[in-house]
Amino acid sequence: MNLLDETKSAISRSKHSTDDVRFVGSRDGKLGIPWSQAEKVLDIDYDDGYGDQEIAVDLVVVFTDGGFLRRAEYDGSEWWEYEPPFRVPAMQWPFKLVKRLSYRTRLLVDLNYLMEATEE
């Protein structure tokens, strides 16, 4: 697989263009280059099949709207996944619990509200 071709396809699938790329770099933002420089770096071939993951796990492509592409993998098979920009909802509910009380609950909303509804 050619990483540059894969990245351009993922950018297109996310409904963005390379003009929308703010930077390519590490997820923590400490390393980053503009798209014009990233094209040369990403123009490499790698084995995207099962086995060892070859592309840096923290590599991201960040868009000007706050969305980004992140690397995903399963058993060494790897690809890009799109994360849309975070939008704060107009209405939010308060919560008090953050620690899981059972193996059946993993989400914040389940910890705070859905269990209460089933107990009644």
C-alpha cells in the first residue's frame, strides 16, 4: 500500500481536500508539517496487511475544521479513520460518577443515568 495514495483517499472520503489540511504530524501536536511537505514524507509503500503495524500509531492528518484522520489497526492491519470535529451540544446533563461499577457499563451516560432507570 502506498501511504500517500491511502491518505489522499481517506481525505476525500472525509469530504475534505488537501487544501483543508492544517498539518500532518503527531496526535499530541508536538511534531507537525504542512501538507506540501507531508506529501514527500507520506510517499512510501508499506504492508497494510496482518502482521506488525508499520506506520506510526500517533500519526494524524488534522483539518482546519478540527476534524482529523487517525491511524487505526487490528492485528497489524492498518488504515485511516476519520474523527469529526467535537461540537459541544446545546444542552448537557450533570453527572457524578466516572468509575465503572460493573463490567456491563462502560459509557459515562450508562454509569450515571441508565442504571438508575433500570433499578426503579
